Amino acid sequence: MRFVPLAAAGLAVLALAACTAGKEAGPSLGSQPKASNTAPAALPAATIELWHGFSADSEVKAFTDAIAGFNQKYPQIKVKLVKGVQDEQITQAVRGGHPPDVASSFTTDSVATWCKSGVFQDLTPVIKQDGIDLSIFPKVVTDYTQFEGKRCVMPLLTDAYGLYYNKALMKGNQPPKTLSELTKLAKELTVRNPDGTIKVAGFIPSGQYYENTAGHWSAMVGAKWTNSDGTSAIGSDPAWKTLLTWQKDLIDWYGYANLEKFRKSLGEEFSAKNPFYENKVAMAIDGEWRVAMLANEAPKIDYGTAPMPVADDKPDLYGSGFTAGTVIGVPKGAKNPEAAWALVKYLTTDTKALVTLSNAIRNVPTTTGSLQSPDLKKDEHFQTFLDVFANPQTSTIPAHVNSPFNQEALQGFITSWEKGSVKDLDSGLKGVDKLINDKLKLSGG
């Protein structure tokens, strides 16, 4: 899966916020008498476009292979794939009255605004009409595909996060289950040069390091993002203070300047110079896609995977984690909405289609049937992430009209906090609340 930087996602949401109803280029989904739960032949012949963000040849081939099954069921419907499409392109196409029939996105950050503004059509009527039982999806994905009762997208593969550990560097230790165990082990496994600089880090606690985002970390302590009215809960939920106190204590042990010098010397995350590949980091938080990357780019690394460590006072969270993934739906104004819905329904509920995509792209499939399929390629490394995703306590960032802004506000605060620029954690977190809530007022939330 490819990842949209928060700044880019923020631009997309700003564009969405500016989006008005857009021009109608076709009938609304569900307005036609023939629905996709009738015999496949009942749908008229059509050529539909599916826009997606994947760009690698293997990813595009995976879509082609998955759609082959759809073509067998609906031979009269031809599907044209358009790769490498970003959220803002979808938004502009809807605004201009020339949307694709189907569009997918890597990020869940735009779902709330898409649903609220009508950029994507509400799927609730056709889900009910076709008798789709949403219990085939874990609750966490049904949460991130709707906003305020409007389900405007469906889940299509997902990411799950866990702990990767280098067995050679672990010195016989088992992976930590709690934050205190992580701290103890990180210190034991860290190797310093004669001058005190870091040679090997047991664990890098910097919020500026690769997948160490506030969103991914929030699952380790069960932190709450928002209150029921959409206002920020960051300053009032003690879990955030627990998380950041743990983080700062470990950073101070390393020495902020020393840790930053080491971090900046490391190779890029998505490159052959990733420090985990080069035996420079013993433990790291990462997504399930890293399993395939390690097999291709660093096959000699002897490693293991485990759920992320959790807060010491919340041991019941162990085994869960963070998830967010690809979403897909029918944009407003799609010229062939019924055929489009048939494709969305097939890709998101058909076990064979999901397994085909997961096996090729190496993301987690999103239905219970596909998770349990004997055709799903899995080993002990990948199984960790299947289990994390299926855990009922696995969480995500809740849908919010200002989701990218909220994350950027907290991530910016964490950067200041870890370098020692924040003297009072409680007041600092309340300041994050104010930023988020002021933005919410401006957005009319």
C-alpha cells in the first residue's frame, strides 16, 4: 500500500471543504429499478472507469486479476483501470462533473468530509437492498467507512501495525508486551560507540521516526481522540499523558541530541537502506507490508513479529493494534452507478477477489471469510497482523471532518515535546485541544 503524507491529505480535505454539490453527470445510485442483486444479465452493458492510487506493476496486475472474476460474472461490463490517482484528482473530477464510476483511496482521513459533502454517494440504501451483512467486516472498518450515519465507501484491504524485532539483536529476549518492558529492553539492546554516540538502537522513540505517528501509538495506550460532539479529547484523556511521558523518559535516556544525530544518519524508510535491514535498530513499529519488503529486500534478516507493547495498566489491550486502509466507493455523478456498485460490492465482499488482492499486494484482507480463506498466503510473520486486525480491541482514528489537521496538530506538539520545548505537558495537551476545537468551529462542526 502507498501512503499519503498528512500534508497532502490536508490539501485534499481543504479541496473537499471547498467542494459544493458538483454537477450531476448521471443518475444517483439506487434510483434505477434494476439493482445489482438481480441476475447479472439484468445490468445493461457498460464500460466503467475505476480510479485507484496503486502504481507499481504488481499492484496494477493484482487489480486486473481480481477484476477478471468480476468480468466472468458480468461479461457485459468492461472495467477500465486508471492508476496513480490521488484524492484531490477525484474531488476535482466530481466538482467538474466528470467523475469516474468507481474510485478508491489509500487514506481514511477524507472519509468524513466525503460523506458529509456528498463527493461519494451514500451506499446505505443499496447495502440494505442487496442484503449485505456488515458483520462480515470487523467493527473497526465499518467505523472508518462511514460518518454521521452515511456510509459512502466500503473497506478494500487494510493495514495493521505491530512490532518487528531482529532476533540476532534481541540477545535471546522475547518481544516486550508492555511499555515498561519495551523501555527496559530498548536500553539493554542499545549499543553505543566509545564516544557515547549510538551504534545500535534498541528502539527509537522519536515521533519523527518513520511509522511512529500519534495515530499508530494511540492504540498502545487506548488513547481517545474525540468526544461525542467531535471536540478534541486529547487534553482530557490521561492515556495521552501516559504515552508521552513514557516516550520522553526514553528519549531523555538516549539524549535528544544524540538520538537525533543517529536518526538523521539512517537510510530512508522505503529503501534498501532501511535501518532495520542494516541491523541498526533492534525493534520497530511497522505495518504488515514490511513482511513482503523484507522477503524481497533483506531476505537474510532473521526477524519476528508481535503485537505492539501496551500500557502497563491496560494489559488487556495486548494483541490489538492500529488499523486503517484503502476505501472504495461510487462518486457523485457516476454515469453508470449500478454497474459501479456491482464492482464495488464484488471487490469488497467476494472472498476470492480479496484474497487475490491481498496475496499480490500483501495488505490485510477485510472480511472474516477472506481472513480465514485457505487460499490466503500467510506465514508466522504475516499471521501476526491478521490476528491484530481481527482483534476486537484494534482501533483506528475516528472519522472527523478535520482529521488530517487534528493529526498534524498533535504530531507537531509531539515534536516540540520530545525536544524539551514544552515545560508543562498538561497545559500543552490542552493547547492541542484548543487548536483542534478552534479549527472545528471554523469548519462549522
